Amino acid sequence: DAGVIQSPRHEVTEMGQEVTLRCKPISGHNSLFWYRQTMMRGLELLIYFNNNVPIDDSGMPEDRFSAKMPNASFSTLKIQPSEPRDSAVYFCASSSLAGGRRETQYFGPGTRLLVL
Amino acid sequence: AQSVTQLGSHVSVSEGALVLLRCNYSSSVPPYLFWYVQYPNQGLQLLLKYTSAATLVKGINGFEAEFKKSETSFHLTKPSAHMSDAAEYFCAVSGSTGNQFYFGTGTSLTVIP
């Protein structure tokens, strides 16, 4: 299996620009998670989906952030407009719902975002 | 409420010495616990997990962890540290109802030659 795929791996943009991060979960997984990692705040859960439906978006920092999962094999996290404080590494992870709470989450390699 | 606390944000050990990374949990339901490792510029990788079977769990790269309900702990150990073990380690507990994880703040392990 190719694992969780994220693109781009690196993104440098200017303040005010729109940024779109992409994620392809492991085939057959029906849960998808978006995380943000910074030195100051550590690893934060932004939003997660079960069967393409958003379950908990309480971690989304503000309205500038939005996430979609149009089908089982693709999700996007969009920031519009971007700000320097959004600079971080964004991870996507996926898991199966079959085992419920005991299922492992598998992480992608992350997208390193720098907003100038 | 679900949470984990990792004591010690930085741990240094000599090569060949015992590695002990601490994790204490709080859970309103029987917990499922996970240890992940993150190497520089990479994603998180599962080391091992506890899912209510054996209390002593063995993982990859010689790591193991013991679930102790009386102490609400799930500490990670390795008998002999290698240089390649230098990384960030995260403990996590699964949610009480949903399948989200609650991660600790991480422990950075340095191995001194």
C-alpha cells in the first residue's frame, strides 16, 4: 500500500493568498483526520471525517480554514486568506472504522507550509 | 474526559542505556493507548498500542510499554538506546465515543554517543 499521500510536501506563499492542501487516505479507510503541528502548540486535531462526513471541526482555528471530503479517496484543507501564523506542518491521517476506538491512525508525510 | 500527560519534554540518554519515556492517561472509559514516533521531517509512525489484551505490549525497534491501570500509566521503555532512536515520541489515548485521538505534547529523545 502506498500509505497516506499528501501534496504538496512544501508550500511557500504570501500572506493573503489561498492555500489548498490535499490528502489521499489509505484505500479502504473510512476515517480521515487533519492535524496541525507547531513548536508552540504541538499537535492539534483540526477536523475529522467518518464516511466522508465531518464529525468534529471544533479544532478549526477560524473561518479562514475549511475542509472537504468529496469522496472516500480525497480530502482538501483550504486556508483563505492565509496569514503568517498559519505556518506549520499539516498532517493528514486515516484509519478504519471497523475496530472503533482501537484502530490505528496512519499518518502521511505532512505538508510544510510557510506563509510570508 | 480523555487526555494524556507526558512527563519530560526532553530526555537524554547515553547510547546503550535504558530508555524510559513516561505517559500518564486520564480516561472516562477503558482506555486504548498508543505510542508514536516521529523522525525529523517525517510523519508519525506507530510504535505500539494497547487494546486491552496483554498489559505488556511489544512494538517495533525493540520498544515495549506496560499498561498499569492502578497507576494510570503507559510508559515506553527500551533496554538499550541506539543512535537511531533519536526522535520525538508521542503518547495518545483514543476518544471515549468517537475514534479521534488525544495526543500528549511529545518527548524529544536525544541519544548521546
